Amino acid sequence: MGTSEATARATKGGRGARERILRTAVQLFAREGIHATGIAKLTEVAHVSTRTFYQHFPSKEALVSAYVQRIESDSDGPVGVEAILERSDLSARERLLELFADSPPIEEIVRGCPLHNTAVETAGTMPEAAALVERHKRQFTARLVKTAAEAGARDPETLGRQLAVLFEGARALSTSINDSQPYQDVRALAEALINQETGPT
Amino acid sequence: MGTSEATARATKGGRGARERILRTAVQLFAREGIHATGIAKLTEVAHVSTRTFYQHFPSKEALVSAYVQRIESDSDGPVGVEAILERSDLSARERLLELFADSPPIEEIVRGCPLHNTAVETAGTMPEAAALVERHKRQFTARLVKTAAEAGARDPETLGRQLAVLFEGARALSTSINDSQPYQDVRALAEALINQETGPT
């Protein structure tokens, strides 16, 4: 392959190649795991060369960080449910309740929260990705506390933090037992806590 | 190396080699993750040859399954706290409370529950290990329900399941934010639920 052909291909790949790699990461990392998905598999499924891969992502960790950011910003993705906290058509109390009304998609293998799963796989080995997850989860807890305050909770800090644990716990236990039952167990508890702290409608 | 020397070494390794490999897995899998820890690293740290490794564990998955069983049975290990549910010197209600009084070890990187982390890393890729974690977590929830019934809970099934989510959630969120604060947030909530369901002392 001549230089001009290589250049043409890289140019043609362009942003399209980067996007294909990211979409493939979203699909494979979430389903099979980050470490279980090698560069060879990623490039094969994304239809890019190894060279193109490294032109867009200098390392696997760079891709993992971009993956976390993509998961965070994708409103149709698995953490898109968190956007409920921004809905202006619901009262603050309704937003909290609605967040826990969410049911997980029916899947053969329950995979829980991809951001938490990234923390599990990267803590200690990929500090940048782990830090991105930490920031996201802390911001999410802060949004819960803020929404709890708007809903008139007597102790919004405590309610917000407890709801954050329930949210994470439903997803984590669902992964551990490969069953979405914990979402339902948490729903009733979250409703009771929200009602107790903000008073009934 | 002659055949007799190789045989002698394998024999000398014997159960000692298997134990060293397992201990190394407990240390490295829990800290750095399962997929992040390759066979090369395991054999180097455990001081065994690759050949000896495969004599004891035909595959990485076989080691991961043995790792789960070791974590389950190690009373000094990270899930040893679950043995609180068997303590005969405490009432059923005290056992439930004591389970949530537990604080995580102070560590530079918070790693949560190694069994859950194994589920995250093996769901979809190592079905045997994932099934072992699922069995453990379901049994743990069943023990919580049984203890809740002994404690006189009005709805032991619901209380036991909710406590299971709180237990898992504290560990999972701690991993996500690399901070043990969720253990404290869950403690107060667990106490409130236990007291509410079983009545004050």
C-alpha cells in the first residue's frame, strides 16, 4: 500500500473511524467487560486497522476514558435515566420517585451500571478512567441531595446519599445475582424514604 | 532440565504450589482485578512455573472459580463479616445490626466486595465463576431473610432483601467513588429499617 493510499484511508476513516471504535467500545465493554475486550476484537468489530485505532486512541486507557464520557453523555444509554433529575415537567419529589420507577432492560445477562463496572475494572490500573467514574458518581449524589432539598426533605443530605446507595445497590446486586429483582426491592424502599422525608402528596 | 528433575519439582511443588497460586490470586484479583492479572504475573508472584500452574488449574477460569470459593470460605477475608449472621452470642436483631456496624479496612483504593467484582468481570465470559457468585449472594440474602424472621420482623422477606441491597450498595458505591462514606450512610438506614420492622429494644 502506497503512502498516498494510506493517507487517503486514514482521512477517509477520519471521524467515522473514531465513532465506530467508540460505538464498538460501548457495545463490547458494557456487555463483556473492559479487560475481556482486547484491541484485536475492538478493531475487528469496528472495521478499523490497528494503526487507525492508535491514531485515535494512543492507548486502551484513552479509549476507556472516552467510553466513560460517551456513556455519561448518551441520553439513550444505560445512565440516561439520571436525566430524570432535570425534568421540568415533574416536581422535585416526583423526579426522585420517577428515578426509582425505572426498570432495567430485559437482557440475558444483567450487567448493572456500566460506570460502576468501569470502576471495578479500572481501580488501581487505569486511574484516569476511575477518576472520571468517581466524579460522575459524586455529581450524581450531589444532584440527588439538591433534588431532595427542592422536594422539602427534612435532611436532604442524608436522603440524597441514601438514595445514591439504593440506586447503586439495585444495579450492583442485580449484576451479582443476574436478576433484576433488586430494582423492585429498592423501589418500595426509596418510595418509603422519600415519602417519609418529604411528606405524602 | 531433565525429566526426573521436572517431576521432582512438580512433586515438591505439590499442594504448596496450588496454595501459593490461590493466595496470589486472592491478593492480585482482589486488588487489581481478574482480567488485569495475567497468568504470567500470577506465576511470577506465586513462584511457580507456567507448567505447574496448568497442572493445578487447567484454565484461568478454573482458578477464578477456586478463587471465589476461597474468598467465600475465608473467615478472615473480605466477606468474613457475613459470618456475623451465625454468631450464637447475639440475638437475631443484634446480628443484623452488627453486620452493618462493620467498617471497611482503610485502603488506598477501595475495592468493595470481591465476589461482586468477580460477577462484574465474569458475567458473560466465565459462566462458572459468575454462577458461584450468584449462588453465594442468593444464599446470603436467604440468610438475611431467615435472620429477619428470627428477629421478629413483620415482613422478613422484604426486610432481608432490602438489607441485601444496602449491604451490596455500600460496597459498590464505595468502589465507584473510592470512599468508604457509603458504609456509614447505609448503617443509619439499616438500623432504622431493622428497628422499624422489629421494634426497639
